[in-house]
Amino acid sequence: MALAVLVQYRMATTEQMHLILNPSVRIEQTRRRLAKLRAEGLIDRITMPQAGRLRVWFPTHDGVQVAGEFPELRGRRPPRTISDRTAVRLRVGHALTVTETGLAFLQDARRRCKVCRPLDWIPEVCHPVGGREAVIPDTLLFYRCGREGGKGAVPRAFV
């Protein structure tokens, strides 16, 4: 799931990944999981010197390819891979803000007993509006009102 989340969200800090995946466990477990994926060449990281040595994780080209075979991500357009560290640094501000926004929706849904899974937050979904024009929001969010497996409305949010 950690690789799928990074592929879908494009970038996240260690703390964001921890809160998205499993906030009920110790953050060290998340750190170990990310280090293992990095050792396997599926993700990489940059360290932001001005932000207290904040680590920002992103998927590698190989990671995007592997995750594209996951059932949870099948049929979704793979993100543009940003595997160059300089390109990651140039986009990190916006990408982390989008991830933080997704995390806020996810945490709110958890508090309200709504069903909102980490992969229900989908960045840059193209919505044609006619005449060869389209709206591409930063993200599209789906979540179900009710419990897992239950029936209910599926709200959407464009951000």
C-alpha cells in the first residue's frame, strides 16, 4: 500500500505517509517500510535542508511500473514520473500541499466514520467539458457515507 500511495499522491513526507497508511502504529514502522522500498529501488527521497531535514519520498520509474500492476491502481493513468531529484525539488511545495489536503480529507472522514481509503484521493483527473477543453483539478476525492461495504452516497470533491 505504501508504494501505491506514493505512486498515486506523487510525493509525501514520512509523517504524511504514516498518517495516511496507519496512524495507530509507531512511526518507526512506517520509516522501516519506506527504507525497504527505497532499498528495492521502488521509491527514493530528497531531504529538504531548510525544513529541518524533512524527507520527501517519491516513486521511481520502476516503482510506478510495479504499482501499475496492483489491482488497486489498474485502469488508472500512471502519473508523470518525476525521478530526477532536481525536478522533485522544484515541484515539492505544490505536491506536498496537495498531499496535505488529501490527508485532511482522509482524517476528517475517519473521524466521521465515513469510508475514505488512501487511494480514494486521485490527483490530476482530466474532466472534458466539450470543445476540446477540459478541467484538471489538483485532485478528485471519492468517499462513501456509511461503513465499509455498506450502501450510501458517494460524495466527490474537486480540489
